[in-house]
Amino acid sequence: MRLAGAIFDLDGTLADTLPACFAAFRTACAKLGGPAYTDAQIRGLFGPSEEGMVQRAMPACWEEALAVLLEEYQRHLALCPRLFPSVASALARLRERRIPLALVTGKGPKTTTMSLAHFGLDRTFDLVETGSPLGVVKAAAIARIVVAWGMTPREVIYVGDAVADMHAAAEAGVLAVAAAWAPSAIAAELAAASPHRLFTDASEFETWLLRSV
């Protein structure tokens, strides 16, 4: 393959931020009298942005719940480790080689901004597409980026850690790369989604990526 552009997911792909996501949502529910969720149940709610998640979980007080969630996410994000080292290195090397980079995440605009600032990625991505409170919009976001870059989809990869990411990449026509290096990743489920490539080691991903440009 000839790689012309790379698009990345955020949570579980660039860094292990999912514990912060789970803790923030769970705390918001607890403070506003919402349902009690396990981590797995919260992950099952992913698709819409945080705005949409709290609207569905606590429709009567979702604005208050969102305010709590944002405050808690910022607090827990401060406890998150750095980017996965090999991913950080890969991003830097791709920037050096002038390969266009973009971010497509299901997160809302506020938590995305917090995350990019926390990890020092404010100027890393040429384009950033965030989620919608209405539901999953990743495929359309990926397609918009490919058009904006003036590339053919098969020259572009989308790197994500969830089965839904693999489906979004396939729908947009780009090459799906499964990031199974986070503790929360389930490699068998990702493999069943038939990605273009699957990596359980981020350093192997970096090596492959740089060979592809």
C-alpha cells in the first residue's frame, strides 16, 4: 500500500483515556441520581458524544449531568498516563514526512479539546472531527476528510481500537487498522471485523506505518 494520509481515533488508540471516560460518566450519574453502570455498560453506550450519552441516561437533568461529567473528566484526565510511546513517535515521524494527519473521535468537542491540550496535541492534526449527540457519525467524518485531502480512500488509513471503528473505516472506504495495544482492547473481536491490519504492539504498528509511507 501507499500511505498518503492517516486518521486516528482518540480514546484507547492514542492514549489509555477510557478509565477517565468511565469514571466521569459514572460520577455524573451518581451525583444526579442516574443509573449505575459498569465499565462494559458505559462502553456499550458509546456512539453518541458525551452530550448524547447523558441525554439518554438522564433526560430530565442532562445539562447538569454534562457539567459534572466535564469537570470530572478534566480531573481524571490529569491522572492519565502520556500517549502510548510508539504512537507518539509515529505521529512525530509522520509530521516530519509531511503526511497529513487527522483525528476522528466519538468524543464531544469539549472533551476532545481537553484531551488534545492535555497530551500536547493541539497542533498535531490538520483536521479534527468530533462526535454527535445524535449517534455514530465516524464514517461520514472520515469520508469528509478524505475528500478535503483530495485523496482516494485506499490511500488513507483509519486507526481505531473498537469494532465500530473498523466498520466506520469500511463504510468510508479507507483501510481499517486495528489498534489492539490498549489494556481495554479485545483483539479477537477486532480480528473478527476483518481489518486491513491488526496490531497488539504499538511499536510494530509504528514500524509498519513508516515503511508504508
